[in-house]
Amino acid sequence: MGRAQTGTGKTAAFALPILERLRAHANTSFSPARHPVRVLILAPTRELAVQVGDSFKAYGRHVPLRCAVVYGGVPIEPQTKALLSGVEVLVATPGRLLDHVGQRTVNLGQVDILVLDEADRMLDMGFLPDIRRIVELVANRRQTLLFSATFSAEIRQLARTLLKHPLTVDIEPETTSAELVDQVVYLVDGRRKRELLAELVRRRDLHQVLVFTRTKIQAGRLAAQLDRDGVNAVAIHGDRSQPDRERALAGFKAGDVRVLVATDVAARGLDIVALPLVVNYELPHTAHDYVHRIGRTGRAGMTGLAISLVSPDEEEYLRAVNRLLRRDLPVRVVTGFEPSTTGSAPRSRTDRSRSTSDRATAVRRGHRSTRRAQARRLEERLAPAHGPTTATHPATQRPTRGVDGARVA
């Protein structure tokens, strides 16, 4: 069992030793019987499967070993042809692999090494029954490896059923996020998030902006709205065909598309060199997904920036992220986009303990705060205990400015 931060080279950590171990079986024979499947890598998403397959081909380009990648959303015939020709290394998503098993185009009886990459995500996506079926098809005498950025209690339970006397290699604590990523929170009303995002992209002339949403519907809607606002954007999610996803990703990597809107499913499979900026359009329901999202930037020793657009009703999600990171993210407000505190934002402990008579008295006195003052109170509740991060600074300091260049409130 291995765990490390996203973007620290987990794929190379298991790919290189596997290739070295397979060198003894490398051959140039044309017979499929000389190329049985010896290594099986399971990945939760198509993008991650392709990424792992490309890594194996790059690392082993001087070793005569065959590698194939199979996943859904594309015609099965080319994959069948590759499998029938014989491959030593097979990278697959669970569903499509079982399709090939059902068609008897692949034999897993000689698998020596089984790798579960991003195992926690596969459990989150409901692949546990498929994983159990696949495990029953591979040889009993094998080496099994689990790799992930996080290990939940469910993953440890799965490991106890699949592994015998597992050794755990834990590179970083569970609560760390990418240290080379600058993280900032912008408070804004939910209905004005798209307006603020478009303003930041246009004013700063930003390119290669990866934006995460919670749902596929929201991803498609946001990409279409940004495109109408004059910001070239495309969406990538599970409902799009594989060719469409590949074209969108290729255009984004080439710089033809400024904004790529993705769901959390795609978060584990995107590997974009020198990605400068990640935006959480909506905070994820699970704080661990926040770590995976921002892990798309600041990879391989490079720096990056992660912006979270947080509305008042997402305060609890922000608190969960702060607890996971064991620190409070800096909170800012862009002038002209100050949020109101009306709505479903959770009240502070002081608000909850205030008596009914006190609230009635406050109403009778007519104490009304401006929107800027309301935003500052919300900001102070979320800011670190040692003081505000973006409120008025001492006279000896210069005013703090946001990523859009405007003075923050």
C-alpha cells in the first residue's frame, strides 16, 4: 500500500520496478502465446488509464514489452485486436475489462502483478463489485499493490481482504496539500460566481484555467455560459464521448481553449504540464476531493495557484477543508463582488446563543449593516484567529490586492 501527494510520481514508483521485473520476459516473438498478460493495472477513469499507459510506454520504450489500454466510451474492436495479439502490461478501467472478459478476448490467469491505482476513487465510483470479480480471475499467487493520494477506512478494509501482510509506505501525512500551491478563497454570492470568474479571466488575461464543478450538468452549463460571455471554454465529464473529451483536453493543452470545466471524476486523470491555475467554482462535498483538485497544479516541483469561489451557503465545506489542512485559508473579497450574508449561510456560535429579546431589540433599533460590513463579518468568522487576512492593514503596509488586481475589501 502506497500513499503520497497527488503529482509526486506514484505512477513512476510502481511502473519502473515493474518494467525492470518484466525484462526477463521481454521478447520480440510474433506469437500471442509469448506475450501473456503479466501485469494488470486498474484505474477509475479513462483519462487516468491513458496517462498510466503513456507512462509505461515512455519508461519502457527500449524494452520489447507490449502495453495496451482498454476503457469504455470508444469502439471495442481495436482494443480486441490489440489484446488478441498479446500484451504483457494491461491498463484498464474495471467495466471495460469485464466486457473483454465476457467476450473471452483476454486471459488474466497468468497475472503476476495487480495494481489498483487511485483505489479510493474506484470505491467512491462504485467499482468494488467489479474489483472483486476481477480479483477472482487473476492468479492466487501474485503481488498486489494499492496506490492512492488518500487511504480511507474503506480502503484499509479492502486491503485486508485482498492483501496478505501488506506493507504500508506513507510519504506524507493525510492532511497535507500541495505545498507549492498558493491557495486563496474569494467570497462571492453564488449567483455572481460566473460573473466574477469571467472578470478574473478577462482582466488578468488568464490561460489554461482548470475549473472544477460538482456535477456534470453544472460543468456543461458553466462552459456554455462562459463561451457566451466571450471566454473560450469547454467542459469535460463522463457524459461526453471519449473523442470529444480527448479533443477538449488537446485544445486545452495546446492553449486554444482558455478554460476547461471538469467534474471531480476527471480530477484524478488530468496531467497537464505546468498548469498555472485551478479554480474551485464550487467546493466539493468531501474535503479530500479539494486536495485532489488543487493537486492538478503545482506538480513536479513547479508552483501553482488555487482559487476557491465560496458563497455564504458553502461555509461548512470551507470549514471542513480548513480542518483537513489544519490551517485557515486566506479569505478575500473583490470590490464590487461583496457577498451578502442573507440566505442559508450557517450562523456563528454567538448568533445562535443570542436570545430572542436581544434580536427583537436589535430590530427595533433599526441597526442595519451595509453589504460591505456584512461581508467583513463573514470574512472574520472564516479568517485565522490571529487576525484578518484581507481587512484593513496597518499604515506601514501596502493594501492587499486580489488576483484580479483590484483592492480587496
